[in-house]
Amino acid sequence: MKKPFFFVFLLLLLFIFYACENDKIQPGFSGNAAAGKISALENITTVEKQDVIQMYEAVGTIRPLTESMIESQISAQVIKVSCVPGMAVKKGQLLIQLDARTLSAQLKQAKEGLAVAKNNLKQTYKSMDEAKAGLDQTKA
């Protein structure tokens, strides 16, 4: 059973080699092998060096290498923003200006409260000194 298979395979292989031998590409080949026509070169040009512009389009997400969060330690209304996202900034540069009127009023009120507390403390020490003097007189 191997002999008929080998014989058919050998005939097929010989047929393929014979068919390929006739399809050799000749100089001046123009690609019209189906019609059996071989013509001379149709277009001759000189080679020139040129810049090739390459353009790539891509869809994606750009992420920075480092990212910084800016947070305020106080709560206040923003008056002015001096920068935009992605802008390079320097140390000490004003980025955001906050409304200080509310905070100034709170500071003034706290200073007044501190002055009252200091005055009360003086009065307490004065009363304590008077009480000690009265105690010392009573003991004497």
C-alpha cells in the first residue's frame, strides 16, 4: 500500500517542479504573467534623498511622573488663581489667593479675647495677693 502512495507523491512532485521551471522571472518583467507578456521597464526615475514625514496617531492617557496635591489648612473663599493645571511653578510662588476678611475678623476677635483673658488673670492674681495679705493679718 505504500508503493502506490509513494508513486503518486513522486508524480505530483515532478509535476510541481516542471511547472515552476517555466515561471522564471525575466529582466524587464512588468507583472503581467497571466497574459504571458514580458515588456521593458515602463517607468524609469532617478533616486533622490528626501525627508519622509511620519505621523503617528495614538489614543491613550498621559500621566505625570510626579503628582502634587495642593490643600489649604484653613477654609476660605478663593479670590484669585495664579496658575493653571500643568504649569511649572517655583517654590514660594503665589498659586491661590484666599479671602482674608473673615479670617482677619476672627483674628481680631481672638486678640480681644486674649486681652480680656490676660486682664482677668491680672485681676485674679491681684485678688489672690489681697486674700493672702488678709490671711496673714488674720493669723497675726
